[in-house]
Amino acid sequence: MIGCAFLFRSRFHDRLHVSTQRYAQLIQDWVVAIGLEPSGYGTHSLRRTKAAQIYRKTGNLRAVQLLLGHTKVDSTVRYLGVELEDALSIAESVDI
């Protein structure tokens, strides 16, 4: 990624990155290629899964909030599908 701000660069010179539709198609192609059912996977579900894994491993709600670009911690809690009290107690139990 040296010299480029985009992970998925476009093949076209007038664009720096692939379109959201092309990105979704790439994800679907990869899911099919490894033998999974494409209806169960998509760009959003992968984003949510990664955020949930980071939260479960670290208990760091603030880090997940920053990674997702949420301005309010309540949005992150709703996005992860956890209760605010549970999230805060997990976060407090992690020593830094």
C-alpha cells in the first residue's frame, strides 16, 4: 500500500478505487470460490464480524468505535448487538 490510499485500486485511470458494486462482486466471487453460500456473506456482514471479533478479543469498545468510525459509543453498542452495561463491564475488566 505504499503510495496508494486504496486497498482495491481501479484498473481504470479515471478512478483511484473500485466501485462499491465491484467490491461487493469481488467478495461474492471469493465466497463462492471457497465453497460457501454467497447469500450468507457480504461486505457489511464481514465488517460487522471483524468488529465483533475485535471486541470479543479485546473488550475495548472505544477501539471498535474508532475502527468503525462511529461518533457515539451507543451506536457501536447497537451495531455489535450487546447491552451497554455488558459492554462497559467487559471494558472495565480489561487492564491496560
